Amino acid sequence: MEISAQLTSKGQITIPSAVRKALRLQEGDRVVFRVDGDRAILARTPDLLSLAGSIGVPAAVRDAPWSDIVDAAHRAQGRKGS
């Protein structure tokens, strides 16, 4: 699908209805623009709260301080901690 839209003097664009429907966009949804050279890709931002609990956390690190988890990840990648 390729649909054009006109930029206003304020730099605003109305997302065409067909694009809103294809991306299932509703009022209040947020979008992200990814710029690659002379092109931009409009994408629906993920609802990060809907991802909560979707990744298991090993029991050994569930109660560990975040700084310890980051340091362990850096060590696993062969980098020094921050």
C-alpha cells in the first residue's frame, strides 16, 4: 500500500484512513517514525504493558538489584560494568 498525504505549514500530516485501519490505530495511540536515509517508516508503537510477564525471569535473579543484573550481562558479553 502506498498512499500520499500533504504536509501542513505547521509540519503536520493527517494519517490517511486506510493507513489507520491497516495499523489498527485509534485516537490516543502513539506511533513512531523510523528514518532510513531519505525514507521514513511509520509504525504503531507497541503497548509495553501488554508484554509484562511474557518473559520468564530465572529464580536466581528475581530479587537481585538491577545493577547486579546489568553487571552480569556485561560480564557475559565480555565488557566491563558501568
